Amino acid sequence: MRLLDNLQDEPTAQSLLAFLRDHDIAAKLDYDSAENPTIWTLWVLDEDQVSTAQQLLGEFRDQQSALRETVPATEIETPSDLGGSTSVDDQTVVQGSNPMDASENDSQTPEQEVLRSDDMDHSELASPYTVELGSKRVTLTLVIFSILLSMISNFGNPRGRRETDEQTLEQVTYSRLAFVDPILFQDSKDPWLSIRRGEIWRPLTAIFIHTDPLHLAFNVVWLLFLGSALERIEGSKVLLLILLLSHIAGSLLQVMLPMNSMPISLQGNPFALGASGLVFGSFGYLWLRPQFVSEYPIYLVPLNYILMIGWLTFCLTPIAGSMANGAQLGGLFTGMALAWLLPNTLSSRSTK
């Protein structure tokens, strides 16, 4: 989802929405009643249609300008703007240019009009049943590689050959993608040895291997839900930044925890596998971002908090045994920090 335009005039906003939909552009109209005057925000739901929508926006403005030149001045109403000057978004309203819009707007409140133009509210956008995958390149790439490499490595339990010392594909995949080469670690007990040898990819590649099919399914489902929503709103580049920083922070925290610490739920482990850092980083970002960006188009429903925080709490208990809680906590706090630190202009405005 990308922000296309902000307008201070509801009839013009509704006309623009109808114009886009007439050209098969999936769009949504939202508004912020706290602003004075009310700001009407138009979103393009499918990123593949953003460039086309921008061209249509230019055509719409040209048509509005041409129409104003032909309508008598008494039929034109100029809305007040915040700074006393007229911007591209603060265009004048042509009364009677769309009689259907005008009659509907007279009989409906702004909230009713938004629901009429798009029957989804923010809670529904955050529901796992309504997230549209569309063109989610980063999210789908992570999911595909996670499935393939988890299976190729036999879910982090590679099998060797009995008759020879030659490594199997499972063993090679695991030893090259884990945070540290298991043979080197067995001799040195140094979790940082592989990185010091120049294998700087290792803090990233362990994300693709999961310990069992249930672990893989859990992370894939949440990546598709949270990651696709974030990529739809923020764009692929911002999503990649959030995921990389969340995973790296979680992976490093997991390794830096003492390996023999108590409780067992907070023990370090250089062989922690999976995308938990990414999942909790995405969750932390979506949790706090609406608090810092008033026009943010999505927020998580309470069930999401219950599931994610409930799972994290369970993992921290002795019942869960040894879990990669350092990765989960590091990813969560990093995502929350990025929700606060990233400039507001990135949100829903980033371009590829």
C-alpha cells in the first residue's frame, strides 16, 4: 500500500477515488478527523499500480484545472488551507461537477463515507485473513529460501555417509550457513571464529534453516502475515532494512548470552536457527509504528498481541526448555526501536 495524495476536500477526494477505480486501480480513501481541516488520504493498495495511479493523478488534476476555467467563479468554493497558500493537494472544489458525489456527501458523515468507499477498517487490514500478498518480493523470497534450505539441511540435523568421510549436501549446507562452522567450534569453543575468518555472511544465513517442520511453519505463517503487511505499506527496501537489523541484533544477542547461564531459557547458543528475530522485529515495528505516525494505515488487532507476547512469555519459562529467546528479544526490541527512529516520511511514502 502506498500513499498517493493528501487532500483537504472530501468531494475532490471521493471524485479522485472514483476516477482511479474507473481505471481499475485498487485504491482506498482514509481520513484524519483530528486535523483541522480534515486530511483525506488516498492509498493505492497494489504497488504494481503505483506508477499508473500517479499518471492518472496528473490527468485528474489537469481535468480539474480545465473544469475550473470553464465554471463561473460563483460556482467555485475555495477551501481554507493551513498556511494561507494553495498547494497541489489543497485544490479548489468545483461545486456541481459530480452531482452524485455531492448528494451522497450531503447525507453521509465522513466516517460513513469512508466505510462506503472501502468497507475495511484498520483492524480488518491487520487481520491475517485479509492480507493480500500481491508483489511481495522480499517476503516471498525469505519464505521460499527458508523452506528449501530447511529441507536441504534436514532441518539442522544433517546426515552423513557411513562408508566415507565425504560430506553430504545436508552437511555442507548446514556447516556453511550456521553462525559458526560446527567442526571449528568443536575444537575452539569460539562462536566468533568463522566470522573472524572472513565469513561475514553467517549472522544472516542462519535465518533460512529451521529445526523442524513446526518451527518452519510457525515462522513462515507469521512472515507472510507481518512481512507482507509491512512490505505493502513501507515498501521492499524499508522492509529489508527492518528485517536485516532485527535479525542481526537478535542473532548477536543470542550468541553473546552466556552458554551456561541460568535460567536455561536465556542461555546463549551459536547454533540457534530460524527467523524468530525477523518475526518479532516485524511485530515490534507494527506494534509501535502507529503510535508515532498518526496516518499509519494498519494496526494489529488484540489477538496478535495475545499470540505473540503469549508465545514469548511461554518460551521464557522453564517448561519450554532451551529456546532462542535472545534472538526473539533482540528482534522485538530492534523492531520497536526502528518504529520510533525511522523518519515519518518513510512510512507509506517510500518509493522503490
